Amino acid sequence: MKICSIVGARPQFVKAAAFSAEVAENGGKLGVEEISIHTGQHYDRAMSDIFFEELSIPPPRYELGIGSGTHGAQTGRMLESLETVLEKEKPGAVLVYGDTNSTAAGALAAAKLHIPVAHVEAGMRSFNRNMPEEINRIVADHLSTLNLCSSETAVENLWREGLGNTVFRTGDIMFDCVLKFADLAEKRRSPGAAETAERGEFVLMTCHRAENTDDPGRLSAIFAAATEIALETRIVFPAHPRTAKALEELGWSPPPGLEMIPPLGYLDTLFLEKRAKAILTDSGGIQKEAFFLKTPCVTMRDETEWVETVEIGANILAGADTTAITAALAEFAKNPPDFSNLPALYGDGNSASKILLAVARLEQPRNS
């Protein structure tokens, strides 16, 4: 069986690393061959190539080079190019990850060609349809033959939407990745990341979602909080290109105590997440990595798909509110989470194996 895996953005490269390693080790026993397709949604070295290199991901068979653009233009170009590749390869299944434009385009292209779709990290909901990611994940879930869920919450969401017969709970493949790469991150940290950690206590900050970067009011409030926090605690801020541009347009510059650095590779990100006193982020993936690495997390969004981490006290939703962000960080300093007593929310670290077995069965009769 031939599986076409479609990736295009940083979180997908990380998840694909675990799945590709599983296919390399056990795919032959199941008669599975993987063909990787990179849409080019993230296309520069800092956001793309470095992940393939440091995680030893096999080079994509196809690099579509789509690049940036409006959501409609980018997704349309992806659809056209993916349809051409899928018609040529005629896979038994298409695997898509997460909630990007690459995810929605991959699911739509495959479904229109009557190719079964398997969606990794299915069923996540923010219940905010103003987010493009929410639209992408809903589209992918409703087009998928097989929805591979990270958590019980995701399973319940899909049952409520009438998709219960498509659901398979695998756990979270990002947990596989953290278990697989955390030790390697310690050994292969870059000199810059090592020096950052050695200079003492710090908070790690990331900010990249359009709901924050494209709204000057929200962005100003977030970085007002960062400026206040940096008076007492050093902040390390790897700046996404979109965020750096938006901050420049605001006329904002880093205050003393806030180190604005270029984007990091996955291993350096893991290394600093583990060493940080706490994390400020609007990233879904980093919320989970913080939980896996036992680092308190403040999420600068009004809602999260990873509600379990909030319910157990490992993550605080602060929105884009200066006072709420600083108060959340102060609360963690006063009452840190007891990670030793927190439940395993996202599986046992063997999600890639479960995903491979589930997808390999797609060509078999459903009752086999």
C-alpha cells in the first residue's frame, strides 16, 4: 500500500519525523510505502529545511514550492499541484496532519479523487471559526475516512459532529516526538541555545498566530506584558518572521531583559522549553510540548484546543490581556503545577505505531 503524507509547516515536519521513522522500521512488514509531499507553505530554511536535516526526515519526494499568499490563493495553488501528484501516484491513502492550509488542501484534493484520507490530530476544536486553523481542521475531519485522535476530548467532539464511525484514538504523535528527541536535544543543542540557558533563569516566549500578529491592539497588549515581565525575568523570544514584521510596523523594539532572536530549529526549541522557568505562547504545539516537558505554560489566546492542560492546572489561558498574562505568570511562580501527579493525557508515546496500523487497514474491508 502506498501512503502519500502531505506536510507544509513546522509542526507537521515534527509529526512526520515520528511517522516516517515508524514506516522505515515497520512499514515493510505491513506492505506500506510512504511518499512525502511538501507543499512549501513554510519554505525558508529557518521554518522548513532545518527540521528535515536535524530530525533525519527523508527528503520529500515532491516539493511543490507553493510559498505564501492569501488563504484562498495559497490553498488553490496547493489543490492544483496536489491533484497532479495524487493522480500520478495513485496512493491507497493520503495522510494529513493538524490544521494548516496544507491539511485542508490535502484532504480536499484526495477526497475529490476518491482516495481515503487519514487525519492525524483530528477532532481538536477551539470553537472559534474566526481562526483559519479551525476551518481547516473541520474541513479535514469531515472529509476523512479515518480520524486519528490525540485525546478523549477530540473523540467526544467528533461523536457530537456525527463522525463517530471514523474515529480511532491513537494518542498524540507529538508526545512520541518529545520522547524520541528530548535527549538528542540536550546532546545536540547549538552553542547559542546552550549559552542562552547558561545565563540564568528565563521565560521562553513565542507568538505567531494571525489572531495576535494581525491585530495591533492584541499584539501591543501582549508585548506590553512582555516588557513588564522582562523588568524582573529575562525573556527569550525566537521571533517568527510574521511577528517580527508586525512588531516593526508597530514601532516596537525589544526592551532590556527581552532577547529577540531568530527562529529556532526543533531540537533547540525542545532544549529551551525544558530549561525555561515558564513558557508564554500562542502555539498549540508548544502548549503540549510544555506539558510533556513539565514546564508551566501561559497561553496568549482566548481559547485552546488543548483544554485538558488548562483543566489540570498546567496551562493558564490569559488571552491578549496585559494584566492577565503577567498575573498568570505570577500565579505559576507562587503555585507551580505538581507535574508528578498529573495524568497522562495524550497516550503512551506509541502513537506513530498505532497510526501506521490504522492507516494500513484502510484498503482492507472495514469489518476485517
